[in-house]
Amino acid sequence: MTTRKCAGVSRWFLLGGVASMSVRSYTRLLAGSLRYGGAVAALGRRRGGLAGARAAASASSSSSSSSDGGGGLRAPDTSLFVPLPVSPAAPGPEGDIGAELTRPLNKSEALKILNKFYKRKEIQKLGAENGLDARLFHQAFISFRKYIMESSYLSPDIHIILNDICCGAGHVDDLFPFFMRHAKQIFPMLECMDDLRKISDLRLPPNWYPEARAIQRKIVFHAGPTNSGKTYHAIQRYLAAKSGIYCGPLKLLAHEIFQKSNDANVPCDLVTGEERVSVDPEGRPAAHVACTIEMCSVNTPYEVAVVDEIQMIKDPSRGWAWTRALLGLCAEEIHVCGEAAAINLVTELMYTTGEEVEVRNYKRLTPIKVLDEALQSLDKLCPGDCIVCFNKNDIYSVSRQIEARGLECAVIYGSLPPGTKLTQAKKFNDPDDPCKIMVATDAIGMGLNLSLKRIIFNSLVKPTVNEKGEKEMDTITTSQALQISGRAGRFSTVFKEGEVTTMHRDDLPLLKEILSKSVDPILTAGLHPTAEQIEMFAYHLPDATLSNLIDIFVSLSQVDGLYFVCNVDDFKFLADMIQHIPLNLRARYVFCTAPINKKQPYVCTSLLKFARQFSRNEPLTFDWLCRHIHWPLTPPRNIKDLVHLEAVHDVLDLYLWLSYRFMDMFPDAALVRDIQKELDDIIQIGVLNITRLIRASQTTSGTVTVPDDFPLQRTTISEGMLNAEDLPQAPRAPLSSGMKGQGQRRARGSKARPGEVQMGRIQGALAARLIQQGLLTPEMLKQLEDEWMAQHNGDASGSSENTGPSTFKGKKRK
């Protein structure tokens, strides 16, 4: 065949050249063409130029043509589309059919043609009509060009087309159908965009719960501020019902209702992510259940359901759980409790289900007032005061300063185990315990009953997470301020009136402004993709990572004005972390929904080890876990130890959480729960001695060391947990308006460091600095010197008479 004939091989082939081919060659050509998408027919229909390319593309991508964002659909975020690698092709046993029919491809000429193809505006426009925006078009072309240039063998159809164009017998636009075929190989979502849009359509959440839609539910909204009795009335109806479910935001609240129900002779089970407690000895389910809201069943019928703290339906991370409970619970009556700001949203959501909402408004049972003066000094603390901080460092600093004044304080913050929080609350509420000051984060806003007289905001700035998952420092909202302030002067406590103020004078006007505002109405409810939806996505995109599947889902998702898609950053963080571990999709999804704090490296590392062990199909036994956490553990000797123990407690929670989802692989839940109780006791010891741990951690060298005889206070936590021990306690001075008794005590057995006060000499950098700042007086320093000398000389009377905490002698309120 001459070069001129070769240039017109397509026409030769179509005009009868087949007649001169051997049967074997024709069969090989036909098989190869059919295998690569019916190119023989495409060549027969080729009309040349852009019109032919447009017609071929239209015929081959009918489903993709709607993915350009038309019809009111939101255009996808194509930056999330990760191209799949396509390896260069090598000739098969049949040989290079295209080269046999025409000639070997001139790669340098082909490169010029490809670059010309890329620059044509008509081709770019045609690509956009088929779902390729500028980003995807560029990525697809780079991959297409690489495939053409690096392949030692091309399918007959594209080989023939390229040769035709090289020899002037074809148009560059004829490449478009082959370009689109390649684009769909590296971006498979282009082929199924309509299906993906249908799967991620979140515009009708009520339809997800057919059991709930099959009954006519009565919705009662109990609206009011904290301490208004709204939850009490809902719980009374719950206890009177033949069957019921309580859904709360915290394990502490679920435990409280569980206890109250059984104390009222209403058998009630407990269900949280980490725990299942059945009151029936044989394990039969009780008619009533108290659970954390994520664990509520939307398939079990109940007479009454209580959904507590409904305002959290707007929470960027957990709001989906309240939406699911509100729309999906199969109960004759749904009693919703929370802020009045959620009334309109709940009413609108129930309108879409055809259900009416009865609103019952409540007022606060006891008065609360904002004081006209800030506290300014810790010397003005009184029994029943709670200083609210928004980070752990402030917790440590404030509690340290309080103890320096000879006072005991209870400490509560979010990362403490529930048992430790309850113990601290019990210690604070005990009228016979000298601990009458509390230092806490906003963790006291829910789940704890505290006898507080006054709330003191140490700061009004709190770290928050915005809709994009970014951390911000922002002033607390009116809702947050009311929730925390409302803990003061609660009904049924010894304080009949609550007070709220700030630590610093400059913050008080801002607090008054915040509290004077009305709470912004809640406008939207959270949604979250389910495991079933992600599995359907994975069916269409089998090579995508779980993190990428979630990103594409959120990008394509459609919600109406009443909903928003919850933040999935934590989910994606875990998905990326365990991506390299071979897990099936459902197991991977479950691991990624584990309720852990991604800011705790030890907990994240533990999840990684759990997943790796799980992937090997090796059960995570009690012995394996003990080796991982280095059990048994000892009481903390500094703050770093305490933080680590809290992380270990979270790891045990993670094990228990997974044990209810993969029982065969996490078989020793009972044993783990036993050591978790022991660990809770150890953490309680640390919190009881938190100021000593802080003092031990505050070394100028940055090295934390504690003497072997460092005394740790131990008290009876609960029956059978810890035995009381009469350990030496530092003397506690009565509270007064002056600085009397403010001397800082050193842990027994420790030595004075260079630059500190050396007893017997009123000198040194630290002494001079404290006197200059007004924190010490020469008289106080002399008193400290006398006490130290008495101990140093073996005078037992100075140490044996102060073996226990002194009685709180705070100011009396009128």
C-alpha cells in the first residue's frame, strides 16, 4: 500500500478495501474495534469536522450531558474529582492492527495534533457540555496525551483516526469521542453523574422514615430557659407511659434518667455508644430506655419519646442526630425540650410531615440577676461560687491560685470521665465537705446538678468551630451565656436566687449586653450521609477513597432551606488516617464514625492500631489491650500524667464503642469495663490533688519531677472504690479580704531551687518579685520562715496538727 493510499485508509476501508483483506486480518480488526467501543461503526458514521464530533459525543454520553449544572442543579466541586491512573497499552497477541492497516504512528506529528486539539475553543466548549469544566478538561487532556505518547500500541480506531489527521485526511475534532472515552476512564463519575446526584439528594428527609410516617404523632414542645421545669414535665409523662424512650446529648443525662426511672419503679434500660445495661436478668428489653441521642432506635414503637436539648439540632457536627430523632422516632407522642429559639424550625419541620406542634412555655423557677460589680479578686470568693473558664490552662491557673489562698475547689472540664465529673459534683454539693468553690468549663452547662450561688465568667471568649470546620476564637453567644448562667440558683438547691458576673471589670458590660439580647432563632437542622448512601456511591466509584467519596457526596448533595449538611472534617480525618489499612467499606465507615477527639494523638494512634489488628482478622483481646495501654497504671504525678490517663480512658471508651459493633473482634468488653472503673478512680485521685500536680509541673527547667514521698490525697469516692487514708495535708487558711494565708506551700520532700526563697534569709529573686508585686509581705515571709525552720528542726507539732482540710470560712452572705 502506497503512502497516498495509507493517508486515505479510512476511505479505502469503507469503499471496499475489506474485500482485499484476508479473513484473519478482517476478523482481528473487527474484534479489536468492537472491544474498544464499536469504533468501526463510529468510523462508518463519521461525518467529519466538529459536527461529527458533537454528534458522536452526544450519542456516547447522554447521561453526562446533564452534568453541566443545568436544570437548576448545583455544579459539582470538580477539585474533589481525583483522576485514576491509566497505564499505557501494549500490543496483544494479535499484534498492532492499526499499524498493519495503515502505518506506524508518527509520535511527533501526533503530539502537534493533540496540542492543536487542546487549544480549540470549540472542543473546550464541547467538553464543558459533557461535564468537563476547565480543570477536568485540562487534567483529562494531560492524561490523554500521556497515554497516546507513551503507549506502544493504540486501539485500531484511534490509530486510524490519528493517521488520517496526520496525513490531512481527517479533522482534529474527530479525536473528541476518543478523548471523552478516556476522560470517563479517569473520571468515572462523569458516566454516572445523574445517579450520584440522586443518591446525594437530601431534600426530603421525612421520607427516609416510613415507619414514623405511617403513624400520626403528637408533637409537644416544652420551651423555656434552664431551670424552668420543662424537662421535668416531659419526664413525668415518659414515666407514666406504658413504653418510652429518652434521648439526651450526654451519657450523664442518659444515666440520670436511667437511675430516676428505676428508682421510680419503672424498669428502664440504658443504651449509650459504649454501654448497654439491661435491668432484666435474662436480658429481655425493658419497655423504657434512656439513651444518648445517636443511639435511639427509629424502628421500635413507643408510646412516648423525649428529645432533650432540641436546640442542638443546629450543632455543626451532631445536629443530624436530633434531626433523625425528631423525624424518625416511632412514638405516639414526641416531647421535645429546649430553647424557644427552636420552636419555629420544629414547627416547619413537622409541617412537612403533616404533624402539628403543641407549644408549652415555661418560665424560670428561681430568679437570677447580673451583678453590677465584677469579682476582680479571688479573695472575694464565697461558698457556692463557680468560676467558668474556656480552656484547661485557665482551669489549672485559677485552681492553683485558689488553693494558694488556703481553699479547696472542685474541678470539672469536658475531657474528664463521667464518673470523675459526678464525684467532683458530689464533693462540691456535700454540705459537710469543705470544698465550696468550683472551677469549671462550660461542661457544667448540661448533665450536672450543682448547688451554685454565683457564676463568674473568667473570660467571655471561647474557641469555636465554624461551618467549614475551622477553629475560631469568638465571644460566647447569648444561648451559651444563658445556658451557663442558668446553673446558678437552681430550684431545689440551698440557694433561692442565682447571680452572675465576670472576673474582670472590662468584661461585665459585654456580659450584660450578651444576656440582654434575645436568642437568635434556629433556622436549619443538620443532616449527615448514611452508610447506605456512601455504599451506593462506592458502587459507582469503586476506586475512590472513603474521604473522597464523602467530599463528592457533600459537593453534589442538595438540601432545601430547612437543612444543612453537618461538618464531616472529623470523619475525613479518620478516613485519611486509616486509608492505607485494608478494610471493607462498611467496617471502614464504622471506624471513621468513632466518637474520638482528633486532637489527642494517643487516642488516634490507638484507633489506628485497632484498625490494623482488625484488618488482620486478629481479635483485640484484653491482654493485647493491656499491653497497648501499659496496664496497670499508677496515680498521676503531674498534669502531663493526668492528661495521659484521660486519654487512656478515652481509648477504653473507644474499645467499648467498637465492641458493640464488632463483638467477635472486640470480645472482652466486660473486662475492659472493669479496668475502666479502676482507671476512673485513679483519675479521681489526680483531680483531687490537681493543684499539687500543677505545682509539680511548674518547674523552671520544664522537667516534671515529683519526689517519691509526694503525698496524694485519697478520699472515699464511692463504696468499694477507694479507702480513706489520713495523709498529711497542707494547712488551709481561712478566707479573708486580705492576703493572709496566701503563702505557697511546697510538696514535702522537695528542695528549694536556685533563685527561690531560702528560709532564714529574706532575699532571692523570687522573694523580691513577690514582695514587689504585693503577693508577699515581710511579715508573711517571716511566718513562712518560722514554719519551715520548725519542720526542719524536727518539731512534730507543726505538721501533726494539720492532717486534714480545714473548714471553709468564707464570707457570709446577707
